[in-house]
Amino acid sequence: MYKKGLYKVKSNNKIAKDVYEMVLEGDTKYITKPGQFINIKIDGLYLRRPISICEYDENSIKIIYKVVGEGTNLLSTFEEEKVLDILTGLGNGFETNNSGENPLLIGGGVGTPPMYELCKRLINEGKNVTVVLGFNSKEDVFYEEEFKKLGAKVYITTVDGSYGQKGFVTDVIKDLNDYTYFYACGPIPMLKAIYDVTVTSRRT
Ligand SMILES: Cc1cc2nc3c(=O)[nH]c(=O)nc-3n(C[C@H](O)[C@H](O)[C@H](O)COP(=O)(O)OP(=O)(O)OC[C@H]3O[C@@H](n4cnc5c(N)ncnc54)[C@H](O)[C@@H]3O)c2cc1C
């Protein structure tokens, strides 16, 4: 069930190239699972902009977004105390009870944020979590330390090799054999490539 509400911006800081972390204060009781998203109304724009929930508690939501166009550009200018009209409780979210003991979490670019709350939950449940994050370049990388602080084993890949392992998330995943389940969020080509190195290659 979704719910419309008013949320106050508590902080809005740049954390990587064109990438911002925003904390919002307001009612979170309709958020039920990691991996859900919110839909933000931005003054002057007809369509709401969907952004994944990175982390939440009883009265705050953290999101991470990349400036790619008009809506996210406006979002990046919002200061503390700005009030936003937001829909919460959207999306199915991730189940943690399928994960087995060694779940693998894969995030591509701004597909990384929803993995954070999921990682927190899985670690609180006593699971050994491995996280593989893929970015284009060093200046795009974010949340490596945050995932490490939760207790996850973290691999970073960059396409240009300027940070972490050179290449794509699949260059790391193809050599990982002991994960029990995987969760992924990112661009469709990344998801197709993950399918190829996990499901397809294990059938042959
Ligand atoms: C479920 C979900 C979760 C997401 N989570 C994240 C996240 O955590 N972080 C992140 O950085 N990005 C996330 N995105 C992508 C993010 O929603 C887009 O980058 C953002 O909407 C772009 O808006 P913009 O106005 O800046 O760009 P624009 O270039 O203005 O918009 C991009 C294009 O999409 C169109 N458009 C914009 N909004 C809508 C809409 N609601 N319906 C149909 N067309 C639309 C615009 O008209 C334009 O053609 C998510 C997307 C989805 C669907």
C-alpha cells in the first residue's frame, strides 16, 4: 500500500560526480522492505521522479540520486527545511529469507543505493554478505566504506580501471563460486551480463 506525505529535507550533499545523498524526515510506516522506492513531486514538473530508498528508520529516509536531467538537477538545489510531496511504500522490495548464508549483492552505478538497506538487514540476520559494485570511473565511486562498515566484503570495479578492478561487475562475479543467492540492481545490459555469468554458464 502506498502513501502520500510531506517530507522535510534534512541534508542534501554531493558524494561523487553528479551524485547526491539526501536525507528526508517524515512518516516511514508504509515502507516495508529494502529495495522499495519513493516517487518525488518536483514543483513545475508534471511527472514524479522515482528514486530508490537507500536506508530508512522510524522517521527518516535516505536516498542517493544522480543528476541526469531537469528533475534531478532541481532536486540537487533543494536545501534543508524544503518540504517535498512524496509517495512511499512503492515497489515489491527484496525478500531476505531466500538469501541462504552467503548472499551476493550487485549494484551498478545508481543501482547501488537499494543494496545498502538490504545489506544491513542481511548482516543483522547473521549472513556473510559479499557486495560487488560497478562504476565507470574513480570519480563515480560511492559507498565503498559504508558497505565495509556494515561488515560486507566489498569489490569495486571501474570500466576505465582508475579504481578497483578494471572492467565490469561480471569480471569479479565469474570467479565467485560460494554465493547462495544474488540480488542485483542496475542498467539492463548489466543485468543481462550477470544472467550470462551466473545462470547460463552454470547450466553448461
Ligand atoms: C524504480 C526506480 C528507482 C530508481 N532509483 C534511482 C536511484 O536510487 N537513484 C538514481 O539516481 N536514479 C534512480 N532512478 C532513475 C531516476 O528515476 C531518473 O534518473 C530520474 O527520473 C530522471 O529524472 P530527470 O528529470 O533528472 O531526468 P530527465 O532527463 O528530465 O528525465 C528523464 C526522461 O524520463 C522522462 N521521465 C522523467 N520522469 C518520468 C516518469 N516518472 N515517468 C515517465 N517518464 C519520465 C522525462 O520526461 C525524460 O524523458 C530510478 C528509477 C526507477 C524507475
